[in-house]
Amino acid sequence: MQTNDTLILTDNTFANREKNEIKQANILCKPQEKLTPSNLLKFNGGLITEDAQAKDDFKSLNKRLQWQLDNAERRLRFVRLDLDSLHLIIFADSSFANNKDFSSQIGFIIVLADGANNANIVHWSSIKCKRVTRSVLTSELYAMVHGFDSAASIKSTTTQLLHLTKPLPLVICTDSKSLYECLVKLGTTQEKRLMIDLMCLRQSYEHQEIAEIKWIDGESNLADIMIKSNPCRALQALINTNKLNINVDGWVERSTTPLTQYTPIPSPHQSCTAHYTVPIS
């Protein structure tokens, strides 16, 4: 038996005990190494680095831990939903080059809701974008793709577990007007990598794997808290009441019959009916 490339978080007591147990068991393994700002670790063909933590980082961590201790009763509640009007909603958002290393933060929140606006939070994520983003549109698109991948799995699993006769409708909400128009108006971009992601989302939209794409007000975007430190009133209200309240600025009404062959989706200015609360040029 051989142990190779294991990464753990431990103290000196546990590390020494583990070393002794491995020695007694006569297991072949690499010598233990400690990650420090000056000592990089080779792990699975890559390098793991650690930046020196500043005082502000410790203050932020202690503040968060203290809030958790003071608000131990705060938790997610789950309410009963109407199966006949059940649908899955993705809220995606990003912050462009706002991290210390000028990388972008992308995040999403997935909510299961019904026709009476009762809702339960089922999944969320906030990660540093692995790709270099050169524009706000790029980071917003990566956030949406990241959320859609997770939501597609949840949609398939939920449809099977609940024995639904029809696939669970999937709705995507974004506060990015440019990304919304790229998807519903067949907009283009000069970057081929972005076009591939856009084409994947459009194909799902055309085949009605995505039921709707909505352009919402920024204050209604639950995922805003996933990429910023400012409090999100919309998310706070959802957690407190299990009620979803979205201010929609734009959406497209279209047929509910899935397309059987590739046909470009008409823009809101053609045969579909579009609703906007603000003018769009």
C-alpha cells in the first residue's frame, strides 16, 4: 500500500501521531511537508501557494465567527411547495476583477419555488473564476454557466425523485442587461471561447431545457451576496419568510412547445411578445 499526495489541515500533535502510525504500519509515503508563504507544495502536478495573511483578514474572520456565535438560531427553513407549479430558479452574479489578485468572483444561488412564490434555497456557490476575464460580460457569462451546470443536475435529479410527468421548468435570472440581450436577441461577441459558452446556453434555451431567461433588478438578485461583502436584503427576506420577490425588468413570452430542429429564436422585436419596464435601445 502506498499513500501519495494527501492534503490535510492539522496541528502538530495530530501530524506527529499520524507520522508514527504510518511508520508502524510500514506504509510507503512521501515525507510530510508544511505549506507556508515561503514553502510551496507540489500537489497533483501543480503548485499550492499561501499568501501572507494581513490583519484585516484575521479581523474579518473573527467578525464572521462572532456573528455565527451570536446568531446560532439563524438557519435555513424549508416549507412545503406545490408540485404542480414547481420550478427551479438560478440567480447568477459576478464581480469583475474585484479580488486582490484582480481575478473575478463568480457565484450563484439556486432556489426551488412554486406559483405562490414560496421558495426554498437548495444550493449556492461562490468561487474565484479560474479563467482570466477581460470584461464584465465575460465574468457574468461564466457565473451563469457555472450556475446552469449545477442546476441542470438538480433539475434532472428532482424530476426523477418526485416522479414528475414533465421536466422541471428551469428559469435563469441575471441583472446583466448585456448578457440578457446576448441570449434572447442572438447577440455576438468577438471571443470564440465566450461564443462556445453562449451557444451552449442558447441551445438549451431553444430546446426549452431553459424555460425562461429574465433580466431582473440588481437589488432582487440573491446572488449579489455571493460575490460582495455588502448585505443582500432580497436574500435576507427570503431566508426570513421563504417568500420570493423579484422585480423583473425584461422577459420574453414564447411557445411552450419544444423545438424539434434547430431554428433561431426570434428576438423580442420580431414575433415574440416582450415586456420591459425600462426602454431598451
